[in-house]
Amino acid sequence: MTEYQGPTALGEDAVAELADRIEGSVLAPDDPGYTGAIAGFNLRSWQRPCLVVEAAGASDVRAAVAFAAARDLPVGVMATGHQPFPAADDFLLVTTRAMRTVEIDAERAVARVGAGALWADVVEPAQAAGLAPLNGSSPQVGVVGFTLGGGLSPFLGRSYGWAADHVVTIEVVTPDGVLRRVSAAAEPELFWGLRGGRSNFGIVTELEIGLFPVTSFYGGGIYFPAENVEAVLRAFPEVVRDAPDTFTCSVALLNFPPVPQIPEPLRGRFLAHVRVTHLGSDEEAEKLIAPFRALGEGILDTIGRHPYGAFDIVHSDPADPFPYEEQGALLAELPDRAVDSLVESAHVAAGGLVTVLEIRHLGGALADRPAAASPVAARDAVFNVWGATVGPPEVVDAGMAMLGGMVERLSPWSTGLTYTNFAGRDDRAENVFTAEDLARLRVLKRRYDPRNLFRVNNHNVAPAQR
């Protein structure tokens, strides 16, 4: 076995041989299409792989991994590229965007999804069968990355738990180039580690995920003007305190830029966005959000009965790529002093460089620990705080310094960990896994990837020492 010495050491003949084995494309830095292939949703994430394999299917993934393993070449994987990770170069990147197959098994209430599938690809056919997945807030987010990071659904999570706990089977190419089909019965330890460990143990090519009998919800969002922001934050704990598991609520402080892409009523304003989803009756939902209604009419109000396929109306996430950094924290409680801190942050954020600061209610089924619970470190948290700054480098850097101060002021109520899918660029495995789970993951890493080839585009789990 030869050790990787840099992109020039690969050799044209070896790359050509790989290309002959690939149904998709193999791209080097000078090839047309390379720049587009490495670009993700987060335009601030820089990476410079020496080769990109645009996989058309599992056989392409196997060939790419075998090629890299034979050369001790680090491997990364990307579908949509939403989460920021440290800059990386001289590695092989496998993109799975073309692998967007979706099959709905209505009888089993299961969806079989390819590695490149988006939530938009799954929700529509699932709804045709009267079912819904544990999806995220945006239809443009990849199913596999979302789920392998734990999968926090702002619609069904408090009712049914983490998406990672409802994975039925996983097809994964491990560092030895073998395509494995794992489940709670077949290689259960690897099945456990993948459902939270992301791409540390291989490249997932397909998932089977559970579906649930939901076809509509009562919810949406209310945008309140700056003068109501403090009142919204103080009403939030009251709204969620005794809420049933069928009800999910979050509040986001938003600095909307003065750009044409933002609707006129919201453009260039600092607002509080109340986000609500309820799987019960309309009347029950309105009773729950009465403290918000008492604040008066919002600038824009989309709360009502919606078909589940319109789930993106709740958070109204942006659809177009942009450069940003993010940071998150998990809170064990939200006492009055913590709310005071959020109010202080709101005053600092108003008209400033922090684009969004959200606090989301967790709990309910998200706190459950099934017999084979996945390594999701957010079960003990009751709230999640997440923020992001968007813009050119100097704006993002200044905004992140401000955001860091806001999150730090909440540290007295923090669990000390961050939810994986809301972690920042500088977060490591120690920040997103409990010490117990990380020790177990490191043993698993030593078994399946002792050379740590899969160390790019993830919160890397180093192999345990013998």
C-alpha cells in the first residue's frame, strides 16, 4: 500500500482507471464542472479536494472508497453542503446529489431514500400515501445528512422523537469498500454509530426511514415588529411550559437585509418570528398561542390549517445558497434570568450583524431513550439556541463575535453540548457527543476505520488507542 503524497502523486493512469469504473463523473481541479461540484449551500465553506467523484449509485461510491483506501487518501462526502466544516484540501470528495431515489412502502410506513434525496423529494410521495417523515424545516435539506446528525423535526419531533431513532436500515460503504446493509439486527453496533456519527464510518448510500400518519397541521408563523420583541420573548416560556407533545414552538430574532428577495413588509427590519406547529385541533392551538395573540396583530401572520406538504411555511427558510457561519447551544432550562439574557441579546442584535438568533422548544418524545437509542446528545436538553450571521467575510466575522457573546451569556443554563446539526465550524466531536457515547464511537471507529480515512466534512471521531 502506498501512502498518499498529494494530488500529483495519484497519477494520470490511476485516475483514468478510476474514471473507467465510474458511471458518474471524476473531476480534477482543472476540469470543467469542478467548481460547481464542490460548492455546497454554505458558500463560506471552502474545500479543495484533489478529486471529486460525482456518484451515480452505490457502485460508484464503492469504487471511489476503494481507490482512496488503497492510497491512504482521506475521504469526504457531500450532498447539499449546508453545515460549515473546517477548510480541507488534498482529499477525495464523493458527492451524492445524483442519488435522489425515493420509494414509499405504505404498508410498512417506511420510505427508502437515496443518499442525495432532499426532504422535498420525500414529503410529496409520502403524503400521497397519507404519511409524513420526520423532516426538517427546509425542503432543500438532504435527508441523509439531516438524519445521521440526529434529525430534529420542528413538526413531528416532540410527538415521535429523533429521526435517527426511526431509521430502519442503512446501506453504507465502509472504508474497506464493502457495501453493507445494517440494522438493529445486522451489525447493530455500526447501525448505532451511524445514526448520529454521520460520515465517520463510511458513506451511506440509502436509508429506510419511518413514516407517520400525518397529513396536515395547524401552524405557521407570526412576524412581530421590533417594539414587541421583548414581550414575545417573555411570552415564549409561558406558551411552552405545559404544552402537549403535539405542539412545537420556537422564536427567532431576525435582521432582514434591505434586499429585493425579502418581501416588502419584512425588508430591512428587525423582527421576532414566532413559529408554531400543532398536530391537534385548531382550537387547542389557538388556546396555546393566546399569549402571543394578546400582543396584537403581527406584520405578517401565516398561522392556520395547512396540508403537511406546505411545511416550509412555518420557518420560511431561504432557498438560495449564501455565505454564513452558525453556532448553537443546548439549554437544560430557561429560567427568568435566561430570558433576561435573551432580551439583552435582542437589544444588542437589533439592526446589527447577527442575522438570526432562534430559541426552540425540545422535550416531549425528544427526551425519550429507546432501547437502541442513537448517540444524540440533546435528549437532556429542553431548549436549543441557534444563531447565524450571513454576509461577506468581514460582516460574518464581526457578527460571529457578537453571537458568541450572546451564547456565552446563556452558559449557566447550558448542558455543555451542542446539537450536531446546529454545530459551528470549530465544534469538534467532544462538543456534540456525550463522553460515554464518544468513547463507544471511538472503539467503533478503530474497528471500521482504524486509519481515520473518513475525517473530512464531519465532527471527526478519532479511533481509540488499543
